[in-house]
Amino acid sequence: MAEDSDIGMVTEVLPKGMVRVRLDDGRVIRAGLSTAAKHGMVRLLKGDRVRVKISLYDSQRAQITQKISS
């Protein structure tokens, strides 16, 4: 597990495999699936909890690294 990862909830499913995620600290970002998650055939729906790794270059973009089971 990466130190710079945050946890949030999927609020909207966007086209081309992107989702909008509201982080626990209140920020809203746009995120896509990591390559490992794509190979694992992860399906994301509104309301799913996910762990994201925020980009160092753009704080509004992230990669979903894990779907958290509830």
C-alpha cells in the first residue's frame, strides 16, 4: 500500500473508463483504473469505495489502485 494514497467514494461514472471520486477529505477528483485493476476486470459503480493514488503532476487526477469491499 502506497503512503500517498487516499480513500474515497465513486460519485459518477464517466465515459472512457473514468470516474469521479469524492475523497474522505472533501476533494473531488477524476480517476481512472490502474493497469493491474484493468487486468483484474474490476467494475466500478456509483457508491463504491476505492483507494486512489493521486498524480504528483496534477492534483485533480488519480489512479484507482484498489476497490475496497464493504
